[in-house]
Amino acid sequence: MRFLSGLTLFFYTLVFFIFGGLFIVIAANVVPQETISYYLDTLYSDINIRLILGGTGALLILISIMVVNVAMGTIRRERTIAFENPDGQVTISLTAIDDFIKRAIKQLPEVKELRPAVRAGKKGISIVNRVVLFSDINIPETTEKIQGIVKTRVQDMLGVDEPITIKVHVVKIVHKDEHRKEPKKDNETPPFRGNIEYGNY
């Protein structure tokens, strides 16, 4: 994917550079109009040059279409995990794995929020977890616990032997008191204070 992205970037950069340079040359009147007209007349009058230019243009269009198709196919493959069952192929959306990880981490009271990003490639599965933690915890111990839970749950769920890399990025640390505070609404009805009597009416 990186090689393809680099090749695509180089190709389109070269094309834009050539056209940009051509426009600058025309705008600055570096080449006389007579010279441009001469070369254009030569191109139109020589059938072999026209065939070469037409073939080159068709080839460039074909390469562009192939690059787009390969890039889109790679993106689709990276957003799913596929494996073979005896009855056929099974694909799992990485978004479903994201949601599964969020539910698995809800059991940890040290974590206020977790946003996973799952990527699948030839080297295995990579999961980057952006977390918000509470302040009264041990960060190394908590992050190690997160990594262990995520790796175990994902391996058990997928049943694959591919390597799974778990990364944790702590984006914020908050106090539990701030988390528990809820703003009081202006139209909120005050809580009932008094004795409640039960009976048949």
C-alpha cells in the first residue's frame, strides 16, 4: 500500500508539474507564438506522432483507472478481516471490532472513555486505542491491563493466529469528581423529601 501510494503521488505530481510548467511558459511568453503554432501544425500533420500521442493518452487514462481500482480495493480490504470456513468465506467489519472493544473495556473502572482504531494488513492486526483515564490510577498498570484485555478478547473472538499489536494513547486524564458532577437543570423538579405512605386506594 505504501509503494502504491508513493507511485501514485509521484505520477500525479509529475503530471501537474508538467502542466504547471507549460502554463507558466505560455503565460510568460517565453516561447514565441509562431514556434508553438509550428509544433502544433507538425503534430497535426504527422499521423505517426498523432498515433503515439493518442496511445500515450489512452495508456495514462488506463493507468489512472487501474491505480484508483487498486487503491479502492486495498482500502476495502483494510476495513475488513476475512477468513475461510468450511462452508465459505467470512468477513468481519473492523467497525464491528471497534464496538466490541469498547464494550469489553467498559468493565474497567479506571477508564472513562476508549476510542479504538483497528487496522488489518499483511503484518497482522494493529489496534490503536485513544483513552481517557481517571487521575487516581496507575497509568502503566492500567494501560497494560487495557492491552491484555483487548488482545485476549480480539483473539478469542476472531480465532486467528495472526500477530495483534495493541497500542494505547492516553489523550486526557480527568478527576472522578468532575465526571460525576452533573449540571443542574433550571426546570429540574427538586427531589421529594418526606415519608412515603403505601396503601390501597
